Amino acid sequence: MPAPLSAQQLTRRRLLQLGGVSALSMGVPGTVAARTDPAKKHTGAAEKSCIFILMCGGPSHLDMWDLKPEAPDGIRGPYKPAATTVPGVRIAELQPKLAMNAKKFALIRSMTHPGNISNHFDAMHNLLSGQHNAPQDSPYLGSILSKVRPSQKSMASYVWLIKCVGDPVFCAPNIGTGGNLGAPYAPMFVGDANNNPSTPNFKAPDSLLPAVPDDRMHARRDLLDGLNRGTRSQSEIAQLGWEGVQRRGFDVATSTESREAFNLDREDVRLRDRYGRNPLGQNLLLARRLVEAGVGFVTVNGWTGAAPNVKGNGPPSSSWDMHGGEMGMGDAFGSGSYGMGWCQPVFDNAMAALMEDLAERGLLERTLIVAMGEFGRTPKINQNGSGTPGRQHWPACFSAILAGGGVRGGAVWGASDKTGAYVKDSPVRPQDLSATIFHALNVPYESKVTKDGMSKPLSTGTPLEGLFE
């Protein structure tokens, strides 16, 4: 047996190896927290949280939330507008459960990207940054909130359920980096196409499954603290924040609470069925568990999974990119994996279950839900010469749903023109949406975040205060 190493002989990397903890676990992305007073107890969910359902690909506003039944043939879709519990508000007939819950959410029918941003990459970058013409290194909303309002519990501040995979055209550039705020403010990614809460034996992130007992992990942490004190001055530690990141990584990795949040087997099977046994439904249930455990911002990939008895489900990033025959995706109005006959009912079921579940637990008022894509779809239906219809990208006008977090249920903000092509009233830009999210979470959007000596407001937009009670 080799002689034991002294603290002076141990390197940080070697210590991590001995402890069975990777460097990633020691500074788990998304886990950065404020310097919490250990004497202060934090119970229940974070004061306010956000679940952002990113419907990657861009759902058709004209076939879901802003139907145009009087528009000419070739523009109006095949679905009829159905009445909701809010007089005068109608949505697609494929969303009966949302129609019954219309008093719980608000519709924005005037989202717009200034300029012609018609590719997924740039549209998603601007949307998630919460600004127009977002600089290349812009951090995304979850990263910003991780910095200015970190989790106060042994839990991640920012989690992303199923990172987009496959064709990188669907992945905004800073999804996994934290942008110019750095890696500590990147999200913790959970799941993929083959390992998500709808699959058998779903496995939580490795960073939450330590390879050694907790008491040994804590011993390693104490030794690492000693190394830090011996090799860094206190001013260096304060400046770099590395010691806090390491300690936070240990807290998350050894927290029973963190691991339990990912254990969906604790949920009643009837509730799991209510959400839907598909990637979107089970990820929304997991998102509820995460905000309940103290996560401040959860992004959920809007992938609905493969339709039954259909070969080829596409990457878990593009269910809503319904081009039809042009890209071999099948009928956009059909029941395949890229068809609204499948995707809309899955979304309807899962979204309604999430709102009802949060309301039943008394969490809806402190949990903001945002559901939208990076843009909408063209008013004109494209047959592509194949008889297989679809719609193309359309950034000029699209829709979003906001619920909870103090949002006034039943409200409708803005309007599109008679064909759903352009905003007619009260446009909402990405920066207005971000200001609204910060407002809902009680984070002053005029607050400054400092980077490299420069101070910038969290958002340059105007919050939609009329949407709130």
C-alpha cells in the first residue's frame, strides 16, 4: 500500500478523484448560490420560481391560440376555434383541457421579433436572452436569475430538462455556457431522448449520485477547505468565488433533498397518468417537483415524444417545427410525431395538469409558467407540391401563454391582423417578455448586473403590468 498523502501533497484534482466526485460535481452548473446564513432555515419552494416551456421549432399560433376562421382558404387551418371558460376567448378545439382552465392563464397574441430573424438559432438566442439583437455572449434568463437571485437551498438554481440534441440548428449558442457570466451560471442538464422521466429506470444526474458515503464526502470537503485556505488568500477566494462554488457542489451532491426531487416514483401513479406518460408530461411533473424543492428557473424542452406506431420521432428539440412534406415531417395537421393531431393534445393534457397541480398545492401564485416557441408559423399553408401541408418559420407575429406568478387569468394581451401575419396592437418584443418575467418574480428589471466592470440592466424592455392582478 502506498504511504498516505499529506494535505500538502494532495492536489485539488487528486482530492476530487479520491473522493469519487468529479470536478463538474464540485461546481455543478446551475448550483451557484448566495452566501446563505447557515442559521437561517429555508423551507418550501423558492419565493417565486419560473417554469419556461420552450416549444422548440415554433408552434403555429394560427392553429393553436390565435385562430383566424374568417381568413381565406389556404391561410386558416382545419381546426375550429372552441369556447373557453372566459367569455370571448377561443383557442383550438384540440385543447379542451386548457379551455376549461382559461381562467388560470393569459394569452399574448402579439409577440414579435423586430427584424427578419427567421432561423431557429438566432430567434432562440434573442428569446432566451430576453433582448433584441442580443450580443453573441449574452447569458440566458435562467443564468441571469442564478446570479441575481440564486437558490437558497441545497438545490440547483437553474435546471434544463432535456437539452436539445441532434441538429445544432435548434440549439441556441449559450444554452450550456452561462454566456458572459461564466460556467457557474450555466444550467444543470437533466435527461435525453433515451433517459427521461417517461422512460423506465430514469436516472438522475450523476452529480447527484455520489460514489462514496456522505460522511466521507464531508471529510473530503473539510480537507479541501484546508487546501483552499493554505493556497489562496482570502481576497483571492472572495474575488473568484471558487470556494463557494466547491462548497455548493458538495451541498448539492450530498443532499438527500436534491436526489429525492428527481424520484418520480414518489408520485401517485394517477397523477403521473394525468400529466401523460410522455416526455413533455413527465418533464412538467418533474419541473413541478423541482420548483417545489427550491429551484428558481426550470426550462423544459417542449418535445412531445414519438407518436404511437410512428417510425422516426426526430430529435427531442423540434416537435413543433411543422414544415410538412418540405422536410419529410409528414402532415402538419396529421397525428404523426410532427403533427398537431398528436402534439396539441399532448401539450393540452400536460399544461392543464401542471396548472391544476400547482394550484392544488398552493404553488401557482408563486410559480410563473411561460409556454411558447422561438417564433410562429407562416399564415400561408404550404403544400410543397406534395399534398402534405405545413407552415414555415414566421418571426413577425406569434403567441405565448403565461400562467401563475400573479398573472391575471383570462387576460388577452395584444392582437394580430386578420391573417395572423403581423401585430396589429400592443407588440411584445423579447425584452418586454424578459422584463415581464423579472417583474413576475419580484426581481427589479432595472437592476444592474456587473461584468468586466460594466453595469447593465437585466432588461431594457417594459413589463406587461396590465397582465397582473
